[in-house]
Amino acid sequence: MKKSATLKNIAIKAGVSIPTVSRVLNGKSKRYRISEETKELILKVAKELNYSPNQLARGLRLKRTNTIGYITPDISNPFFSNIARVVEKYARKLGYSIILCDSEEDTDIEKDSIQLLIDRKIDGLIISPVGQSIEHLKDKNIPIVLIDRYFPELDFPYVTSDNYKGAFEATAYLLECGHTRIAYIQGLKNTSPNNERVNGFKDAHKTFGVPLDETLIVGNNFGEENGYLEMKLLLKRRNVPTAVFAGSNLISLGALRALAEENLKVPDDISMISFDDQPYSRFLATPMTTVAQSGSQIGQLATKILIDLIETNKQFEPKGILLPTTLIKRNSVKVINQHTESHIIRG
């Protein structure tokens, strides 16, 4: 087996100084104005000599482990699994490893995960919080970036979607299509995405001057089973809504399963919009109208902000970044007469 080279070996073969080799291999070429030609030469020589940095020694010297913790609320949700993939990929590109934890939307698991990551001496933490179990970390000097969810009262930087505007535009579209009795199947209560989506849903009704039936705001988590159960209950009402706005991609899947069991079709029997666009959305039996989020950009931005915080020890300004959403209109919404009620009447 070929022995791993040292910085000195590389410097001699490349004809440069040891500090120059170190700066290139640590990704600091631009900071020290090292030419692209010299950088490429050093990287080529390092590869030829089978150079492998001693991360343990480097970590002890810099008092860092080059490890980031990432706590997701539900890795089975395609939205969060995509963010996790992007965070891991982008962090690796910048020389960091990821320890992934799934809180399963449970505050106790979230607390245990946070402690586990602290014990592992992570350099920073990215988290989509379930509760405010991160509040005590303000005094521990650990860089933290919140992703998708945030708490305005906690002074942590965050990256999320413009959930309010996305929900407002989706609801407005349903109202413009003549729907005045719209149900909203919400996600986890008291989380910022859910609260903002509910507010957007309500405010769209106000803007259009359409009375809101508060009993049509139902549900309690972002999971598929929530969508299934709540759609089942909505269909048992005497005056069934003409449209349903599902608060997440998984909620919409559960709702579609309930409709299929009742032999009801979208949009012939009931119209539907889902928050969060997924690759499968366009390939459903009826392509789903969705509110698309920039999950990949959310993950990449959060990772970049966190690593900048780790390496510069500076605060990030502004505290929050809202990424725009896009309403993608497909075939799941039917235009109806302003005064038409649903023809699904329960006795």
C-alpha cells in the first residue's frame, strides 16, 4: 500500500512552500491570492502522492471536529429527506461530515438528539425544531441555523419558505375558481410553517370577502395518516367542502387515499391543492396543483450560513431568509359557479 504523503513531500514535488500547500488543501486559495494554476498543480500532486489529511490532528489544532449535526423532524417526508441530502452533499464539499438525527416530531427525542450531538463535539447544528428545546443552547456558544421552522423570539438565524404568501396565493386561486367552502388540513400546530400557512389561508378569505368556516381548519400534523383521517371526516359532513387545501405533500397523499376508498375523483367530485411540490405530483392520476418550495436552496443556504458562522465566529445578518414559493397550476382544481355547493351531500 502506498504511504500517505506529507505537506513537505507535496511542496517539494510541486516546487512551492509548505504554507502554500496547506492553504490550498484547506480551501483558502482565494484568501491568499494563490493562482488557479498553482492550486491545480498542488491538488494534482497531492492526488498523485496519495495525500490524506489527518483530520484528527487538524481538528485538535483548530479545536474543531469538522462535524455538523442535522436534526430533521421526519426523514420519511420527501421534503425533509431532500433537504438532508443537500445539506450532506454541500457540507461534504466544504470539508464537513454530517451526523443525522430524526426527531420524529417528538420534543423528547429532539432533546435527546441535541444532547447526543453536543456530546459528539459537533461544530454547529442545523435543526428543523419541533419545540423550543434549543433555547438553552444560546449560552453554549454553538453555532445554530434553523431550517424550515423558526421561533421569532429566539435569536437564531433561519432559512425557510414564504409560507404565508404560498398559502395565500393557493387559497386565492381556489376562491377565484368559485370555491367558497374550502377545507384546510393543517400540519403540526404551533410550528411557524403551519401558523403562517393558516394565516395565509384565513387572510385570503378576508381579502376576497368570503366568510370563513373555522371548523373547516382541521388536522394536527404533517403526516399522511392525518390527511387520510381528516379527509374521511370531512366527507362525512352534511355539507362537504368543494375544495381541500392540504398543508403538506404527505397530507395530500393521505387525503387522496381516502378519496379513492370512497370512489371520489379529483377534481370532478372535489378539488385539491397541496403545499409542497414533489416529482410525483405531475404524474398522479390527476396532476396536482401545488405550492412549490425551494428545498434544495433552503438546505444549501442553511449549510453555507452555518459553516460561515463556524469559521468566522461572526453573527449572521439578517437573521432570517425567506425564499419565495411558486403556485404550479395543474389539473386538480375545477372552476365552479360562485354559488354552487358540493354535490356530495350526506344525509
